[in-house]
Amino acid sequence: MAAILANLNQFISAIAGFLTPLALFHVSWSTLLGIIIGALPGLTATMGVALVTTLTYKLPPDLAILILICVYNGAIYGGSRSAILLNIPGTPANAATTLDGFPLARAGRAGKAMGIATSGSVLGSLIGMFFLATVAPLLGNYALKFQSFEFFWLAIFGIVISGHLTALEDPMKGWIAGFLGLLVAMVGQEGIHAYERFTYGTTDLLGGFALIPAMVGAFGFAEVMSVMRSPAPEVVQEARDSIIPKLGEVFRYWRTIIRSGLIGTIIGIIPGVGEDIAAWVSYAAARRKSPERDRFGKGSVEGLMAAETGNNACVPGAIIPALTLAIPGSAPAAVLLAAMFIHGVRPGPMVMVESPEFVYQVVAMVFFSTLGMLIYGLTLTKPLLWVLAVPRTRLMPVVFVLCAIGSYAITQRTFDIWVMIGFGIFGYILREMKYPMAPMVLGIIMGDILDKNLRRGLILTDGDLTPFFTRPISLVLWLVTVSSILLSIEPVRRGAQRAAQALRPWRPRAGTETR
Amino acid sequence: MTLRPGAGSDGNPPPSHLPPYDRSEKTADMVKADFLTGLVLILLSLFVVFESWRMPRLEHLKVHPLSVPGLVPAFLGIVIFVLAVILVVRSVLAGGHRLGLSNEVLRRLRVEPGNRRLLVTAVLTIGYAGFLVGSIPYWLATGLFVFAFIVIFERRRGMTRREYVRLGLVAAILGAATSAVVTWAFQSMFLVTLP
Amino acid sequence: MRHGIVTGVVVLALVAAVAVAPVLAADWKPTKPVRVIVPWGAGGSTDQAIRAIAGDLEAALGQPIVVVNQPGGGGAIGTKSAMDAPCDGYTWASGAVKDLGTYIITGTLDTKVQDWHLYFDIANATLVSVNPNAPIKDFAEFLDLMKKDPKRLSVAIAGIPSAGHSAIEAIKRAGGGDYKLVSYDGGNPAVIATVAGETLATPQLLSEQIEMIRAKKLRPLAALTPEDLVIEGFGTVPSATKWLPKVSAQPIYFGIWAPKCVPSDVVQTMNKVWKERIATSKALKDYANQRGQIVAAYYGEEAFKRAWPTILDAAWGLSDGGKAKVSPDKVGMPRP
């Protein structure tokens, strides 16, 4: 108890330290910039943080890192805007947000959807911040339990779950999309022996297909084509609903919020997997537990809440190992860590010993960025609704211009524009045949992880497969994966339900809350 | 406008307790599409497995035999093969192999207004991003693209001269504004060297 | 000028930079931002080494320095796009110079180190460390294990090519025996794997290991440096030459470079900037001290002379390891 009070004390003094006009000014512009970067398809949080690092060389370290954290947190949140309004995830972290956000917007409830996304992001960020402040060092050490075997299963688990969730009527198509994504990731120089796979002598393909152009193509360009082909313009409706979410409605989902916040934080702590996967896993968990699970994918407030809470909780989560072990928990956190080094701050295992006040400063920075997010989230929503009223013949060319420049901007290669176009066409065809795009994008992210960790694990064990099945975390991951596949096969599921009923005859049927 | 008002009829997938196929005409098309995709996927997976088999085993480097580059692609190829076979079998059971492609069907596809809009969109977008960008200044390419897109899709038969001027003006303003804002933001704010 | 104008807006940063620029009245005055392509991911060793001098370069050239990360292909993709860019001094490549020198050996790019103007800023040592619980007391026991039971000796490196790979291959050449090579996605993941106990040892860069060494989560055995290595906040690590007098113990040089076709005023200005600004940069010095690196502000002929032995070493390491497509002596690289 005394320890918590001491923590609180340090936290408050860190907050007070940033209550200067200059610091608040930096918070306000950098959070806004982060939201804009996140909302523009193709510009990611990683790129935003790397870009703004260039602008902060001359600033004192505390302000520089404050700015970077605001950009990071803002970008992850900002991506929900384009996900809800345009069905294009602004950053890979918002792919799960499109599933329920866009249907809500189409049903004329865009204001509500954005309000829910705002509250989810803010609450997720606060939950992550709580863990950052209280248990950072303990959680940091836990990150090392994830080794090659666990990463392998995490990749398989991710593809199977996301394939299932995004194609509920026909999970087969979700899995096909996911495995095609994994296959796409095989192109390029592989990470163990540096052999060039499927490149056929082209230097441009050495690095494989980059994620961002592929994602922008599969979601953005494909969306442009599908909107232009559809017989009628998207039904434009006034957002009659209030933008400010009702507190009662938000807290009805307190279980989902806390669960997603926890999942997001933990995924954040695991090195190498970031906000995108955090959103997926919390979305999956929410659906599993939800009484309204049938509404998921068709405009479920709870699903939207889970995805947005999960990805923002991941931000402070990813900062935890960066601070306490100098191991970044996600790609943007890697850039943040580098920026800390450049500014002469020394995160790592010694930080709690040498400069514990810095940890609380970072907590305060997360707090300020969350505050900025909340304020902009509530004020910026109304103007954004105009987007829905623009006729498609005028909106779509602008969206496509952004898709093209967004694909190009990250590495500044025209090759990436062609990648965007290729994946747009490929994605459009698959979409028309009801293959979901999200598992494919996740596959592109996970392909590399799967490939290297499987083979690395096999090198380490000299070909012995047992550790893949017996290590505790691996065991849980593969059991969940296999049961998820089995339960999606109709006869097996019915059998399982019958068995469950036979065992617990006094309980109501599966599908309702039984706790 | 070439657009007709009214809500689209799609977007209502069958409830989740039904098996993958119901009996509507739309589903009949999907069954056929699944049959063709399945065949394409089978070919693709066989190609991948074959290529994986051809990848070097690096024996001279004495690497671990289970760490060869072809291992994971081969594994993925096999998984996709299995999934594709299920897809094909499922679709054949529903009659998907009877494609019934006639000239009449193909002609209908060609003149369907949605498909024509799709074709125009594809030509415009790919022409812009793939060829125009990089060969003329970025701001000019972007302005032209937005202008052309709006004019082509919003023009109708029987428009008066004044309406044409109006449309041209709107398109020109939007094109110029988009081009100016995007060029400024990416060049000056995000410091991107534009193509 | 540190706190007064810090508004973070590009324009103002630019004004500030221009205000400092006249101190160095040089011939080449860039009129638009200068791009440095880092052919590795953001936050890696190269990225940090370049960003550490970006502030000084900005001040000296009066234009923003834009760091563009183009990872992939072991640095080949980013280097190639610098080669393809207009040769006007506005696009630079960067990295570890031994990689630049060996693309021709691995067959990934047709370029030699002699085709570039080199500007180094930092040198980084490699050292062999083990997990603290590993049953290896000192470097002698490590070498012993290489000879007796190489299957048990799992060594984490950042891939091929990488600083760690060159280092462990150099040790293998001098000391004999073998080891179990385990590749990771980069230097930091390789170090983490050793800390976590997935692998027994790592021969990666000091900058990647230093925090873990200070926190006693890694135990350093020997450094591949000519003399013993002093790590601030830890102590002294003996040089590997104590056990293997013939082992090649070269540091890894990081820096930026442009193709030789750039205009001569660019070269002259950069030479001047390097001599007057980078060599004396406080930001660079602080960064180097903190990350256990050495300031190495060499350019031109001097840079080449220092880099050449490390390139020969890396090239023959690749060749002996069976990773070369072109034999080094065919392209003017004699066996050291």
C-alpha cells in the first residue's frame, strides 16, 4: 500500500513537471499530428515517430520524448477514423476496427462509432498506463519467456483466429486468405541463411513485398474499385446520434474494456508483436465472451470497443520492456527507444535503479497524450462526418491519391506504388468472392515470424518437435488454435454442445452468459 | 450523374447457422467462382511446393537439414493445397463445375454498367499511379487525375454548356486543391522527396 | 538558442539551422532537404549512428537531414536506391562499411567500396558474451567448447552478413572448432535471445550488448579489439588476442557515403564539415560514450585505409563460409 502511495506521489510530481505552457503546447500539436498521420492511409505510427524524431534533435530530452509518445499514441488512435469512415485502416493496428466500425458508420451511426472508438482508446491507454506505472519491471522480465517456439504458435494462432473471425459464414475462406498472406511473406531474402526466395533475380523483391503498400492496396485501392462499381452510392445518412458517448453505454462493457486493456498491455510487452495483433486478440476474446456475439462483424459496439481498447493499451505495454529492458515491444516503440538513446536517456535494466523518476515521467507523458486524444476525439468528430456526405465521384479520387502517395512515402520507391496497385487488384478479386482481407494482411506480418521461429526452433532443438508442444505458453497457444479449428467444423461443434449440455444439464444453452 | 439512387441490395450474408451455400442465384455464381478459385489455388500451391523442393539444401554449409529455406514455403503450399481441394470438392457437390459460360453471359458482363465503371476506374487509377506519377511533375499528375476522374464520372448525356462549365470548374478546383494540399503536406511537412 | 525557439515546427528549426550555417561558409549550399538512406530498420545500429550526427549536419548544411529507412536484402535495397538516385549530393547511403564492401562478393549489388566517398562517424567493437548461467568461465573454456562439443555451443547472431557473423567466423578461423549458428532478425533480438537463455553466447556489437552487460544479464568473455576494452559502468573486458594472437580484431565502422560521381563542391564541403564539425561534435561524443562506441570521424583516403582491412576480412569470411558468389581475389581483394 505504501509503495502504491509512493508511486502515486512520484506520478503526480511528474505530471506537475509537465504543466508548463510550452509542454502543453507541444502536447497539443504533436497529438494532433499523430492523429492526422494515423488517419492518413499508409502513414503508420512507426513512420510518424521516426519522422518526428528528425524534428526533435534540438529539443531537451523530456520534451522530445513527450512529443514522440504523443505522436505514437495519437497515430494508433487516429487510424480508427479512416477505418470507421472509409473502411480503410489508417494503420495496421486498426484492421480489426473496420469489422464493426464501418458497418456502424454505414448504418448512420458514424458519430457513435467514433465516440466509442475514442472512449475505447482512452480507456485502453489508461489501463496500459496503470500497468506501466505499477508493475513495469516485473512484466518486463516476463517478456523473455516468449521464445522461438512461442512465436511460432503465436503466428499460427493469429492466422487461424483472424481467419475465423473475419469470415464467420465460411472460415475456410478466411484461412485461405491468411495462408496466402503468409505465402506472400515468403517472397524475398529469408532471415536464416539469406537465400532469395521467389525473387527471380530482381533487386526490388529482395526485401519482399512491404506490408504498408500491400495493406493500402488490399484495403484502400480495392475499396475504391468496389465503391465505384457498386450500383448505388453508399447511403449517406446524417449522423443523428450524439458524438459524445453516453457513460452508461461505455461502462456497460466494463468487462470487455478491462479484458481488452489487459490483453493489449500483455501483447505490447511481448517483443516483436505490436498494436495490430493486440487489436485482433482482444477482438477475438471479446467475441468469445460476448452475449451479442452474432452482431460481431455487423456493427457491434462491443467489438469496436474491444479492438480500439486493445490497440491503445498496447502502446504503454510496448513501452514497458523498452524502458525496463531496452527491448522494444513493437515497431514504433523501437523507434522511440532509439530516440531515447539519441537524446542521451538510458533505458534498460538499470533504469529503475539509476533514474526511477524517468519512468514516472514517461507515465505522465502517456497520460498527457491520452488527455490530448480525448479532447481531439470529442471535438474533431463533427467535421470528419462531412467525409460521409461527399459524393463518391469526388471522394474516391482523393482517397486514391492518398493511397498512392502513402505507399510511396515510407521508403520512397516507385516499386511500392506498383505493389499497392497489384495488391489492390488481387485484393479486389478476392473480396468479390468473399475472402476477407484482414487475415491476409496479418499473414504478411506473421509470415516472417513464423518462418524464422519455426526453423530457428528446429535448429535449437536439433529437429526435436517436443518443445513446440510441451512448453507452457506453447501448450496453451496450440490447444486454443486446434480447438478453434475443430469447433468451426459443424458436426464437431454440435457434438461438443451436446456433450456440454449432457455434463451440465441445469445450465442454460450455450450462447448466453452463464457466469 | 450516371449513378442511380437507391440502396444496394447486397451486404446481407446468410445467418451463420446455415451451411456455406444457400440456393439463391448469387450463391450459384459464388459456387462457380469457388470452383475456379480452387483450381487456381491448386495450381499455385503445386507450383509453390515444386519451387520449394528446388530451393537449395545448402548441404555444403552443413546447415541443419530442418532449417532449409524451402521448409516453410513447402508447408504453406501443402496447407493451401488441402484447403483448395476442400473448396473444389465442396463446390462440385453444389454443382459448381457446370460453369455454363456462353457468349451471352460474357456479353452481359461486358455491358453491365457497374463493370464498365470498374474498368474506367482501373484505367484512370493505374494510369495515374503507375505511369503518370514519375514521368511528369507530381503536382501536375495529381491535379490532372482528380480533374479527369470527376469530369468523366459526373458527366451525363444532354448536359447544357453551362452545366459543363460548372462541372469543369468544380473538378478543376478540387484537383488543384488536392494536388496543392497533398504536395505541400508530404513535401514540406513529412519531408518526402516526391516522385 | 536551446530553449528559446524550441517550438518543434519545421520552419523554425530551419531558421535556427540557417542562423548557425554562416560559420561554415562552404561552397555547396543545399537548397532542399538532404536525404540519408538507412538500409536497415528504424532504431537499429546504423539508424542510431546516423541520427546521432543528423543534428550537426543540419546545422552545418542549413537544410533538414531526412533519414529514410529502406530495410531489406541485407542493406542492398537501400544502397541500390542511393545508387539509382540523381548523383547530386542530395541522396546519401549509410551503414557499416564492411557490408558496402562485400555486396560484390555476395553478388547482391555490383559496386565496390572504391566507388564511394566515405564519411565515418563511429566505430563499434564486437565482443563475445555468454548468458550469466552458462557453464563457461572464460574465453579459454569457450574456445575449448568450440573444439570439443560445438553442438552445444549455440551462438546468436544478427544474420548473414552481420558484424556478429564476421566476428565468430574470425574466431573460428583463428581458434578452430565449430559452433551452432542461430540467426535472429537483428543485433538486439540476438542479444535478447542470449539473455533469455535460448542461446548460449552472442558475438554482436558492444552497442547492442552494453545495457545487458551493465545490468549483469550478460557476461562478456573477450573483445575483438587490439587492446583490452574498458566499458564504463562495468569494468574491463580482455582482448581476444590474449588467447588468439592471430585473430583479426577490427572495429566495425559506421558512416554515410555517396557515389564518386557527386560534384566536387559537395565533396569539399563535406570534407570541411567532417573536419570542423563532426570530429568535434559534442552530441556525437556523448552518444559514443554512452553506447560504448568510439568516435571515428574519418573521411576520404584515411577512411578507406581504415576500412580496407575490415572489408578484406569480411569478404574472406564470407568466401570461406561458402556464402560468396564471386571470389574476393577476382575483384582485387587479396587474402589477408
